[in-house]
Amino acid sequence: MNDAFPFDDTAPPLPPVEPEPGECCGSGCEPCVYDRYWDAMVRYEEARKVWERRRADNAPQAAVHRGDPKPVSQQSEPRLTKAGPGT
């Protein structure tokens, strides 16, 4: 890894910067600054989807409670007592 350009794959990708008004000269250049911007937007959207899938795949999963009862030998049973006179 290059220390001058650390890479953090946990950070979301950044969208491209839209051209400022006036950056397009309006003369039909090929490619126009807007063509490059829209190409970059397509790459950004694809990268964002990949990042979101990776983030969802790496998210901690909630514990699932199946409702399995304890084995009969471990279940506590209520103790029945007889209430008699004088007790």
C-alpha cells in the first residue's frame, strides 16, 4: 500500500464533481466535459452499489432466537406444596 495515498475501502466512493457552468464551451467538443462527467457518474454508481453490497455482506448479523426449549432435564418445575392447617 502506498502511504502517500492511503486507501480506505470502508469509506463510500465519492461522486464526481459536476462541471461548473461555463466549463462547457458549447462548441460540440468530443468528448465534452459533460460526457466525461456522465461517464464518471456511471462508474460512481457502479462503485457505490459494490460498496453497499460489501457493506451489507460485512454487517454483523442479528442473533436469531429459534425458541428452542431447554431439554426436559434442565427445565425447572414448580414445586407444589400442600397448604394444610397450621402451616
